[in-house]
Amino acid sequence: MNIKDIAKSAKEASLELLGASEQLKNTALKMIRENIEKNKNEIFAANQKDLEEAKELVLNGKITNATYARLKLDENKMREMLKGIDDVISLQDPVNKVFWTKELDEGLILKKVSCPIGVIGVIFEARPDVISQVASLAIKSGNAVILKGGKESNNTNAKMEQVINEALGCVENFPKNAVNLVFSHEDIKDLLKLDEYVDLIIPRGSNKLVKYIQENTKIPVLGHASGICHIFVDESAKADLAIKVCKDAKIQYPSACNAVETILVHKNFPELNKLKKVFENAGVEIIENPKDFSCEYGDKLVSLKIVANVDEAINHINKYGSGHTDCILSENMENVKKFMDYVDSAGVYHNVSTRFADGFRYGFGAEVGISTNKTHSRGPVGLDGLTIYKYKLFGNYQTVEPYAKGEKTFTHKSI
Amino acid sequence: MNIKDIAKSAKEASLELLGASEQLKNTALKMIRENIEKNKNEIFAANQKDLEEAKELVLNGKITNATYARLKLDENKMREMLKGIDDVISLQDPVNKVFWTKELDEGLILKKVSCPIGVIGVIFEARPDVISQVASLAIKSGNAVILKGGKESNNTNAKMEQVINEALGCVENFPKNAVNLVFSHEDIKDLLKLDEYVDLIIPRGSNKLVKYIQENTKIPVLGHASGICHIFVDESAKADLAIKVCKDAKIQYPSACNAVETILVHKNFPELNKLKKVFENAGVEIIENPKDFSCEYGDKLVSLKIVANVDEAINHINKYGSGHTDCILSENMENVKKFMDYVDSAGVYHNVSTRFADGFRYGFGAEVGISTNKTHSRGPVGLDGLTIYKYKLFGNYQTVEPYAKGEKTFTHKSI
């Protein structure tokens, strides 16, 4: 099938999924979990093939050791993958939630109800464990999905898709073609044009890939191109604890998008030298007043700037930040309130490491990505972020005419 | 100021508005209301100028009589305009609503809180009453706004903007440049490129304008290009009431986007002839099995198709509809449930005219438009639709490390 036919049949599947019960969706997830476990060794074998090929690429300098490590599927990752599916099964159904019910007039009842978005295209790096995570979230939220993984994991991905669809094929009444996998880079280009069938694109990958996608499609794109996270260390912060948090935010996983890139220190913070010392001892290079405050190092490098007060910190963050996650370390509650209200980011933190910005840590069960968008979903996106709503209006053959003429008026009562 | 500077200063205003209290916003709205009333005659005079110029255009066939009528601001529309502001004042503040609070672990509290989107660009037709409506909604939801009205109402628009900003200038602590007006068609082209400053575009106008905008910007666009609304008249519908609803949905205001374009009739509906008769008597032309079921007539024309059952109706709507508003007239609750779940539209109605799809009628106070998007806001968009959320995390200097190492686990308790 070409990509257009795949998207078309995914659309059909998504329309069937609109009315899928929680029970049907959970049965599907359980079958997938079972079948992955049953075919574990075949999946490992497919992964082994990818790893063989990747070894060459590492030797030729075409992929990094880190990519190779992410590519590898071991017993540990398999266990996490299966637990991830269990977690999604145990989460509440995000569909058919009634946000509110309103009586517009006697016998005229309006309900705002959550529903699936439709067809979601997810483009991700060479991480074979992502497929089951994204497929689970999509199924539980009633969406069809078109997946494109990094080409280095093609063998594992193909096996995973086969195992997932084999499982779904055994679930009575579950639509065909809800989970789809495509392989080539050409497919991405074509996918981006299919706004007739695809409702949302979620890219997970390099800044370059995300920017390319944002600039080449009319389909809404959910994600983030960069994660320029900040910590503002206020004058009143508890010094030792503040330094500990800064260190965690940088070195616990320097290449993560929620790692801190710039530390803004109040000019009267008493332990600036100690802060620098701790960073140096941890092998982190401090760049004071860099030329470019909007660079995402993704490495053991951090920008440092002395600021006069919380206002300067807020202005700096709103100017150079990427709206991802920013933190204030402070015991001055007035400053904290200001920071939490005026910093225009998806996550604003008080006295806590930026590294907490994550769907698992937020208790969303899993995430399809972290969004710095300011429409639809923001921050870590889990099940709720994959839904939209519809208005259901229940009446008794009412017409608009008497309301337009002023013979009848609306009551607009919450019920 | 050129459009880039306008957008830049609107962005600055939007950052100041992030922390605006409900009281400040309501004071601003009251001042605007007062100043419009005070300057009523000057506004009428400006409108008179527009009307003089528009008369020429009507005579030359460059604008329609309907456009001329919409352009006209009379005492009636003025009263509605002022009442519209009062309505927005009386609505609950949509900002700082806490959707939920969760304990991630002891002393680590996550809140999902509503907040403004930022800078919204609204492009609308020659209707001078739209300015105060959109400006009120933007102010109450804490957003800055850049307005571009139809050029035929340039004089009225300029006066309105002057009166609004004069009022805002008298409100202590209210940011400058929150409400901005631009005039030329070139400005639209430039505005669409300013994704650095503008967070959302809302076009209200012809299908052609909306499509042009959707295809020429990276900024999220909220709105609808077309309103292909359907009514499915089931076998079991109460015949006379059903015919009354169909008639209302077509003729009450044929050019409205929520007017019905296609009526799908169950093959066993007993009063098909009567339905046709009623339409004919009302001057509506019935087109049976037209070539193009996705045409928005916007006039006294309606497509008619006989269908075998509710499934055929649902499939037809999901294929040809625009996801705006669709209705089932039926007494068969199984069919009703199916229709409400499986029709993939912003509004799904049971036994009620499609013409109810409207922000005022839904009790939203006002609307900036009706969205057929499947991300962010859907259906009539009022105050809530102009907000997004942020995650606020409050801690006690926690680091991620002990959680990553498995020494600590999350509690994820709703509180």
C-alpha cells in the first residue's frame, strides 16, 4: 500500500474507533501485551539484526554510541515496555468524559464531551520501545496512528508492528488498520501532505527534524524543537539545596530536553562560588555571559548570568527560553508567585529540578512527547492530550426562530 | 508603526497580561463600555462616512446589499454591542482555573492551571460591531489582540480602536498595546509571517479568505472554511416536528454557516412529500442527488438524499461534511447514540435545529468564531477556547536522581 492508501484506511479505522468502549480498547491492549511477551525472542532476534547493521554505522562514525544504546532492546527494556502497556490499561478512559452539562432552555441539554482526535502521525528516532508506548496511548485514546521510526531500527519496528497487528486481528470488533508503520524518508514527505486524512503530527527527534516538519505541513504539529530550560536562583534560596537542584537539573541526564541550559543567579545569592565549584567538580563547563543564550547544549555545558532581581530573570526567560520548563529556587513567596504567573512556559517550577518535566513523572502513565505549543496540548502529552471534545446537544424538536425573534429566552443553567 | 513593531509590542502586552487580575480586566472592560457609550455619536459619524463610501460600491456592484447592511451601525446594534461587553464582564474569569492538583510525592505538588494563549490575530469582515466583541473576549481571557477588519469599515474601525485605547489608557496598570488595529491587505500577508510574536490566527470571512490563511502561515489557525451541516431524518422521527426543524435549519438564516445544506431522509420516513412541499412553499429549491454533496449553498437551496439507515447517514456525513454541526431527528435511541458517537463533528445534535450552533446560544457570552479544527478548540469558541494551560510544580528542592535510581517512588495521588 502507498502512504495515501495507508492514511485513508487509518482514517476509516479512526472513524470506527470513535465509539469503541473502554472494554474493547483494554482487551486490545491486553492482547498486544500478551503477544509481545509470546514473541519476545523473535523481537530480540529482529533487534539483533538491527544491532549488527548499526555496529558498522558506529564504526563509520555515521551514528553515535548513544544512538546504538537506544537502539538496543534488552530484557530490561522489554520488561519496561510490557509494564508501560499495563500502565496504560490501568489509566482511566480519556474518551466520553463529560466536562460539563448545561440546560440551554427547558428540554434543551448541551454536553461538552471528550472524544478522540482521529489519525495521528508519529515520527520518532531509532527507539524500538517507542512503538508499543505510542500505539498503546493511541488505542486507549481511540486514535488511529501512523508510525515512522528511525531507519536504524527498521527490523525491530517491522517485527513489532507485525506482532501488534496480529494481536489486534484477534480482537473481535476492533477495526483493522488502526496501527500502521511506514519506513522510508519519502513517506514522511508524503505524510505531511495528507491533511485530508491526518489530524495531528507528533515529531520526536532532532531540532532539525522538528523544524523541518513544522515548516512543511498544514497539519497541526505537536512537539518541541528545543528545550532551553532555566533555573533562577533567588537571593533567598536555601543555598546548599539550591546547588543540589541545579546540579541534578544539569548532570542527571545532560542531553534530555528538560535539562537546564541557563542558570540565572540573583546578584546577592551568597554561594555563587560554591555553585561554580560544584559544577566544575561535576565536569560541567560554565559559560558566563555567552553570546547566544538560546543555544541548547544538551551536554555538560551551562550558561550563567547574574541578574538584579526576579523581573530581570522573568524577562530573560520569556526572551530566550523555549517555553518548555523553567524553575525558581526561592523562599520569597512574592517572587515565587510572580515567577509562576509571568513566566510563559508549559512548566513553571518552584524549588524543584526541571528534570521532573516528563509524562511518567507527572503520572500520565506515558507520554507521546513534550509540547511547547501554546494551542491544544502543552507540556508532557499523555492520554488527555490526545483527545479533543465535541458538543452534544439533546432537544425536543426545538427551532431557533422563537429565540431569534425574542419570543423565547435561554436559561443557560449548569446542571 | 509597521506590523512587526505592532506584533512585538502586542507580545510585550501579552506578557504583562499573564498576571492580570480579574478585577483589573473587568475594570478595563467597564471603562471601554463607558467610553463607547460616551463617544456614541462620533462612532455613528465615522460609520456614516463608511456608509457613504459603501453606497458607491453597492451601486457599482462591488459589494452586496447584505454587506452594506452588516456595515451599518445603528442604535440597535450599539445597544447589543454594549450588552455584549456587559455579558463578558459577568462571565467567570477563564484564567487561573485549576483543572486538577496532584501529589507526585510528599511535598511535590503539580497543578494544571489555565492561562492566556498570548497574541491573537483576528481577521474579520466589514462588521464594526465585531471589534468590541473580540476585544472584550481577548481582554477577559488575558490575551493581546491584533485586529484587521474589512476595509469597507475602516473609518468605524479606526474610531472604535481610538475609543477603546483611550479607555484602556485610563486604567492603572493595564498594559499598553493590548488592542491593536491594522488596516491594509498587505498587513495580513505580513502578519501571517510573524509566528515569533503571534500565537493564533482567527479568520472570520469567506471560505476563500480562510483557505488562503490556512495555506499561508505556520501560526495555528482557528476557524472553519466551510459549514456543510446535515440533518438525518430517521424513519421514527415525529414527522411534523421534524419538518419544522428542517425548515428552521434552512430558512431561518440561509447564509449562516450553521444552516443545513443536506437533508438525509430514511427511506421509510412516511412524510417525504410533505417535507418537500413545505420547502417548496418556503421558496427553497430542493436538489435531489446533486453532483457535489460538499457544496455550501448559503442560500435557499438544499440537497436531498434518501438513505437506507443510520449507518449510511453517518458515513455520508463523515465523508462529505465539514465537521461543523450535524443532527439526527429520531425517536430510536439506539440510532441516536450511534449518531452522537460516530459522527465526527464539533456539534452533534439530537432533535434540534443546527442553527443552535452559536456561542451566544451555548451560553459562552460571545464567540470569536466557530472552529472545525480537531485540535485545541472546536465548535463555538468563547473565553475558554482562548486559553491554554500551564503546569505549576511546587516542591521542596527535590532532585530527579533518587527517582531515576529507584530509591524513591512517586505516589501520584489526586488531591
